[in-house]
Amino acid sequence: MPRYLVEDMSCEHCIATVTKAVEKADPQARLDIDLTTKVVAIDSSIEEERLQAVSYTHLTLPTTPYV
């Protein structure tokens, strides 16, 4: 499951925004979001390139997964 460090994520609204944007690209996606570490793990059947293309107001998934 790819993990991304989303440094701009700072609140519950950010979590909702990330979730909505990813689920728009893949309604079946499962997300594990840790606001403390700002890490988003995404379990999705779509290509990682499409996940990386997901962007939304004030937040963008980095182009490389967080290890």
C-alpha cells in the first residue's frame, strides 16, 4: 500500500478533503490517514500514477511514495 507524506495536512478538514479527492478517483479506495505523522496510506486498485495525479485545494500527494 503506497504511503505519502502530506506535509500541508493539519486538521480534520484536510483529512476529509484528501479522502474525498482519492475516493473520487477510486470509490473503492481504502485510506489510512495519520494526522500526527501526516502520512496517508492508500489501498487502491488504480495505478499509482493516477493516485499521484490526485490534487485538491491546498494539498497535493507527493510524486514519490513515503517510505
